[in-house]
Amino acid sequence: MRVLVTGAGGFVGSFLAEGFIAAGHAVVALDRAFDLPVRARLSGATIVEATINAETLGRLEPVELVVHGAAVTTVPSVLGLSEIEHIRLHCNALLDVLAYARECGARDFVSLSSSAVFDTVDGIDLLLETTPANATSAYSLAKRACEILVETLENDSIRALSVRLGPVYGPSERSRQSRQNVSLVRRWADAASAGEPIVVGSPDSRRDWTYGPDLPGAILALLARQPAVAGILHLTAGEAVSDAELGAYMATLCGVSCHIQQERGAVRRLPMSSERITPRELYDWTPLELGLTKILEEQQ
């Protein structure tokens, strides 16, 4: 089928586009910018480097599946934006892409959301789809607003999903303007590569790490699932580990020391899981140990 991936120049988006290509689909990769390494990985796609708006989308051919992954995770003030401008940026892009999907006759629309919609006081041991989402940062509010828009605008002509992702790690991760902060795994791997110790600032946090290259296959499996699912769904490998355990394991793999240094103001993070699907039955996820080995081999 023909697939449009927005945000395909970014970390998660490039995994999606690359994976859909590998699965034999015709991919249109849309983003404001693609660096040379990403262009090389997406050589089998139609790359459209442009602002994501109605004008750009109006020039595209119809597709059967739209995966809207474009997002700005950088703090608004760093980009010279107000919080309202930051939220409007996300919502306007979503509405334009959703309008395109409906007008071109796409069967499925998948909007990527994030566990960032949850505040640190939400949940007890796990964050589920029914857990109230109360985070108030601009990015969190933007993602929650987009989820509400997807739920509100869904109709019988198109199936719409808001897929919440937890922490994602994988190869080729680097900072870019729209995503200046890299994952904790990448920061620790970079420190170890430089011979520095791994410093764990929130040892009691537990996170559900997902290997980025698994996501396109998992999304395709989700879309093929019967009975069909729509609405908000947590898509995660379901393999939760504490920061203390992960830091110690990575330190052992890299031959560096691991220091527990509780950060002032650090809060305990909770992992996501799903009550709508059984993650391990949906897809053959890459085990965390294997994924970390691949990350570290990339740096050698």
C-alpha cells in the first residue's frame, strides 16, 4: 500500500518510514528537513522536504495509510515560541494531515502521541489507557489536545488511532532542532563511549523501553488486528526496568562504573502498559538486552 509518514526525518519517524519500505510498501516521507544519513536510509522512499501544511499536503498523491509522527519536543522558549504557539503548531499540523487523510480516502490514520501526557502524580504502578492524563507542559498539552481532536473527528470513513509511545531507543539517534534532548539510553551510551561513568539521577524510576526499529512492524500488526481497534492505545514492548537496573547493566556492558546520584527535584517515572491489547502477543519485540547490544556495537 501507499503510506505517508510525517516527521520522517526525525528519530522515530525515520524508523517508521524505513520499516514500511522494508515491508514492501510505497512510502512518502514528509518533513521540514532530512539530513544526509536519514536520506541514505530512506533511499527507497519519495522524500518531500517541506513545511507540513495544507498546501504541501495538497500536492501529494492519495495514500491508504497516514502515520502522523511530526512533533516538536524542544521547549518552546528555546525556539522563541510561546506555549500557545507551541500547542497551535501541533494542532494545526494534525488538522491539516487529518483533513488530507480524509480527503484522499485513506483507510487508516495513526497519530503518534506520548507518555508525556501523564503527570508524575498520575497512576500508581502502571500508566494505562484509562489512567487520567494531567501533565501541563506545552508539549504534554499539545499531545493531549491532538488525542482529543483525533477522537472527536473520527468517523466511519476512516479509522483513527492515537498511539502513545513510551521511551524509545535505537540506532542513529542524534539531536535535531525539533528534538534537542536525546533518550537516556543514548546519553548513557555516549558517556560510556567517552570512558565516563554512567550517572543515574532517578534510580527508582521504571520505564518501558521500546526498540525503535520494532515500531513499524508493531503498527502494521496493530492495524491488521481483528476486531479492529481505534481511539487511544499504548504501544510498548512492555519490558519495564528501573533506571538503577538499566544503568548498572549498561555500565557492565561498557566496562565503566555506575554512580547513583539522586538529582534534586527528580521524580519517579512509571512505565506504560495496555489494557486494550497484550503487548507481547501483538509483536515479537526486540529484547532490551539485544537492543542495547546493537546500540553499543554501533558506536564501536
